[in-house]
Amino acid sequence: MSSPVGSNESPILKTGHKGVAVLILSLIISLCVAESFTQNYFSNMDKNFFDHIANRFEPSGAFRLAYTRQLLLEHMKKLPINDAITLRFVNDLLNSVPQVEDLAHWGAVDYWASPAEFIASNGGDCEDFVIAKYFALKESGIPAEKMRLAYVKSFQGGKIENHMVLAYYPVPSDEPLLLDNIQPQMLPASKRPDLLPVYEFNGDLSDKFSGPAMRKWGELVEHMNKEFAL
């Protein structure tokens, strides 16, 4: 509950110095746990995690996830690895998942699946591809600062549709390279006249972005962290 309008005293201050210290410590711990799970999402999967996936998506779904995870972790161990090799590997690996619209797949108009749900269920829409690629690339060593989740308008087959791609910026001033599930080849933005940029964001860079997408991102990260608590 927020402080009443006109009040100069924060409710936290009423708990005293000891209470403040406990609240701050709890916040730091929760933030560190959240960052740990999302920074190393695939590495943190354990037997309990896969048991939950098997119960929800059948053993075949757990096997699909375990196999994809194994390929990703094996790639991360190879040296030397540069951004270009990792981008191509992750893009190709996750583009092998079939595209399925949310309503048909999840019974919801707009559902942002975790990477585990996306892979284990063997399907997802454009947001799910982008989310899975983002976390796989981040865990593989691509800095979050180089990536953006980009909303675009897609012009395909005479139709205009809302779409999302992952934009990779080698340096902030460079033209981004786009990772897209409907176009298997990674191309610079200037080579994608079929896409019209609308809005981009990155939930890990909350000091630079705001808007409804950031709320959806917060819900996604909370959901991903809960996967490890089940």
C-alpha cells in the first residue's frame, strides 16, 4: 500500500532501522536470485525442473528441451566462439521449432512463453522465438546491451501483420542484424524491406526503456523464476 497523499513519511521508515535493513537485504537477495536464473536460465535446469516439464508436456517434451539444452551448452564450451558464430548457431537451433499462434497453442490471445515452454511444447509465435533466442544468446556471452526485442510490421504475401524480431547491434551506432523466425537468413535491417520498425525494448535495460512491453517482460521474468521453484 502506498503512502497517503501529502504524507512525508514512507511506510518503510516506520519499521525502524532493523526493519529497513531486513527489507533491503531481502530485496537484494531476491534480485540476485532473479538475475541468476535469467542470466543462466538453461544451465540452472536440474532434475526437478525436468520432472515438472515432463509432467506438463509429456516425457517427449522434457527430452526435446534436454536435447536442445545439451546442444546449447556444448556450443558454449567451444573455443574460440565469436558473436557471429553464436548468433548463427542459436538462430538456426531455435528456428527449428514450429511456428504456432498463441490462440491455437496456449488458448490465449497473447501469451509470452518461457524458453522451456516454447521448446518443450514444440511451438510458439514470434515473441516466443525472440525470447528464447535472447536468453540463449545472453547465456552464451552476448551482452544484453547489444540486443533489442523489436516490434515490427511485417509485409508478407500481401498482408500486413504485427511481428517481433531480435535485433543485434554490434555497436550502438551500427545497423542492427535481425534474427527472425520467418526469414532463416540473418540480414541487416536495410536488407529487410518487408519489415517496418515500430518499437524496440530490452527488459534488462529498464533505465533506457518503458511502456507496456516492459510490464509484459516483468511478468515473463517472474514466471521464469517460478519455474525453478516448482
